[in-house]
Amino acid sequence: MHIALLGPCGAGKGSHAAKLATRFEMLHVVSGELFRANLEKRTAVGLLARSYMDRGELVPDDLTEAMVEERLARPDTQAGFVLDGFPRTLAQAEALSDILAQQHRQLTSVLYISVVDQEIVTRLAGRRICRNCQAPYHLTFKPPAQAGICDVCGGALEQRADDNPATIRARLKTFHAQTAPLIQYYKAAGLLLEIDGQGEVAVVKERTAAAARRLLYP
Ligand code: AMP
């Protein structure tokens, strides 16, 4: 299966994509992570992407598409993948279908996780991530057993630089202006499955898994 997850920042794409990938033995490819890893290593891509990420804007399409194309060309994607955070513009959606066509593959489905803006702001402002293993926490909804320490690996928890209120608002604006048109685009292509992303994480996780099962065993 070749699945892409669509939804605003903070919709839970990352957590649900990771669970789907584990459960159905697919690779989880996260465009934001690819950028953050590039930034950490101070590569040319990372340094170019940084100013856009800090402003909550999208990194230019050509840079993003080249990075994702290189990642999808690696052999570990052969078992299938869950794309998380890409595509985010119509141009990226078209580039993705070209990239996959060249590899004799195509998208199986696009899962759109919908969540209203006010809920996003609450979720992201309290989000904390393990610096070491990237496990996600929330100060109110999913606090770690010991404040500031990851339950999984003992790493330090930190707030992402772009999880501050001003950048969260900018990221939401970017989503509505540039990414939301993809909902209609994939609906018209007959690929869209909408999942209600509001409510308990376990419930949304089950909705997402049920959607994936329907794809696997139609
Ligand atoms: P995320 O972790 O998905 O919220 O991504 C963090 C930041 O990385 C975004 O705010 C963008 O600046 C950049 N980014 C991630 N994915 C993309 C993409 N598909 N297109 C352009 N920029 C992206």
C-alpha cells in the first residue's frame, strides 16, 4: 500500500501514521522529519529550509519534492509506505504521482484527518517531543510519568521551535491556503478517505486502522 496522510498540523498525522506503519509493516516517511534531520546535520537543504520552517511557511516545492523523491527511491520503501506531511500543495501532489509513476507505483489512498482549528491550537501549544526518540507527549492529555523525561527512552522532552502560538496560527493559515485544496483534488480522483480526528487518541487510532483495513481487504 502507498498511503498519504493529509490534515492540518496537530491533527495527529504523525502518531496515527506511525501506528499504521507498524501495524501494516510499511515505512513511515515524514517530510517534516526529513527537514529536521537535514537541519540537525546542517546540510544545504536543512539550512535553506530553516527560515521557512521558523515562519510556519512551506519550504519551496522543488526542494521538498527532490528530498522526498530521493527518499522514495530507496529500497526500504518497497514494502509500502505511509507518507506523512507530503504532499502539501497541488504541485507536490502532481510531482508525487509522477515520481510514483516512474517507479511503476501509484497512491493507494489518501487519508484525511480532519480537526477544527481551535482544537489544533490547544493540542500543539501543550505538545512536547522526546529529543532522542521523537515520542510525542502532551502536558495535559498525555503527560510523561516524570516531568520533562521520555517514558520510552529517558530522553529529554522539548517543545518544537514552531509549536509557539504565532507560528501555529501561521501554519494553520498555510494549511487552509495551500494544502486544503488537496482534499477536493483527491476526492475527485476517488482516493480520499476522511477520518474524524476529534476525540480520544485511541478512538481516532481505531478509525484510522479501520480505514486501512478496508483498503487492504476491500
Ligand atoms: P511538520 O512537522 O509536518 O509540521 O513540518 C514542519 C515544517 O517543515 C513545516 O511547517 C514546513 O515548513 C516544512 N515542511 C514539511 N513538509 C513539507 C512539505 N510537504 N512541503 C513544504 N514544507 C514542508
